[in-house]
Amino acid sequence: VNIKASDETGQMGQALSNVIGYLYDTSRVAERIAEGDLTVKVEPKSTKDTLGNSFGKMVGNLQKMMEEIRQKVGYLNQVPTPIMVADPQAKVIFMNEAGARAVGKTPEECIGKRCFSLLRSGDCNTERCAVKVALQQNKAHTSETTAKLAAGETPIRYTGAPIKDEKGNVVGSIEYVLDITNEQTAISRMSDIAEKLA
């Protein structure tokens, strides 16, 4: 049967073909978004294209959110002292640039490593671990120890604190580390001076 485009059946067939093509294009956009590609451009067919407009708004919101996250990570990377975030199993999910330099790795190389395998401090894997205490007491905890960093054994003061979700459940921990070499050297010198004056 010869179906012409002007026939009712032909028009229905063309409309169905257009819908299938539209759904295929939309599914391809959804796949790219699911794969983390937020550079996709969503072009709604018209102002009445509810799905296309919603997709466009969603992509715009995700792009804005990712830019805000990038900015916040940038802030943390400006901090000149190690900052590390770990999941409940002590696997690193974020290490700022200062922290990565301190352990002799790149931030990417730190991801997925156990925190104790990076800092290798005297408190690691003991009951004295500030992060462990912080999680047990459900509040920030500070401790001093010595860590085996890329520059060698280094006296540190570090603080661990629990990270909670909006329901109050602990979903990980954050830890920041201060090199207290100069502080300890100054204290040692003052003690020597005090002893000589005594």
C-alpha cells in the first residue's frame, strides 16, 4: 500500500517516528548525564516540551552544583596544611594538595587508600587515633603524635571530626594535620634556657 505523507495513516506514522526519535535523543542525553558528562546541551523542541525543559533545568542545576563543589574544593586546596576526608572504613575520599604533598603522592593517588597507610603515625590503628575517638564520642578530638611523612618523621597535632548526613548519621570523618616541628623546637629551647637560668 502506497501511504502518502498527507494520508492520516502517514501523518500518524510520521508523528510516531518523531516521538521515537525524540525519546531516543532524550535517552542519549540521560545516558551522558548518568556517565557524569554535564557538558551536554539540552535543546527543548518548544516551550511546551515539558520533558526537554525539565532536562535542561536539571542539567543547569547540576552544572551549577558542580561548579560550587569545584570552588569549595579549590578553597580546601588553598589551605597550606593537610586536610583529609575518609569514609567509615577509613578509605580516603578526598585529600587536599598540601596533604598529598606531605605524604609524597598526588591527591588522586590518595583516593581509596586507608588513612593510616598514608599518615603512618604513632596513633594509627590504636585506641589513641583522634578520628576513632571522635567517631566514638561523636565530636571533634585532637591529639599529638609523630607521623612518617615524605619529609621524614614529623611531630604533628591533628584533629578528627565526624561528618554527618542531614539525618545525623555518621557518614565519614574529616581530619586536618599541623606540623608542630617549629613549636616543639621553640619549647625545647625555652626549656633549655629555663634550666640554665635555674
